[in-house]
Amino acid sequence: MTLTDAPALFPANWFREMPAAFAEPLRALALRRSLKAGEYLYRMGGAAEGFYEIISGRMRLGATRGGRDYTIAYANAGD
């Protein structure tokens, strides 16, 4: 099972589905960054820099272990 198979763990369109009164203050805290294909937002072991919402595109959430890449889930616009 992946995280995308368990909606309670990784809900789709997280921001769009929550009440605006709750979502808007969270959006105000979010940082803005534009990433190019293949660029990392965060690497394991690095310091967390903030809170993000994906405005457009799709982001792969994964890990590398023993030289192999593993995909945990994909996050889409609204997550």
C-alpha cells in the first residue's frame, strides 16, 4: 500500500477540501518557491524550511536507499 492508497494519510486536494476559514490562514503562512523538473524542495535530514501548498504541477515524494529511488506518493495542485 502507498500513501496515495490511504486517503486519511494523504488526502487529495487538501487545501481545496478544507473550510476557507481554516485554509486561508494556512496559505498565509506558506512560502513561495518555484521548482524546475527534478529539483528538490527538501531532502531527508535537512532542516524544514516552511509550509507549502502546490499551486500547479505535481511533486514526487520519495526517498533513496541503497542507490535505489522509491516513490512514496505524488502530491498534486491543491495538496
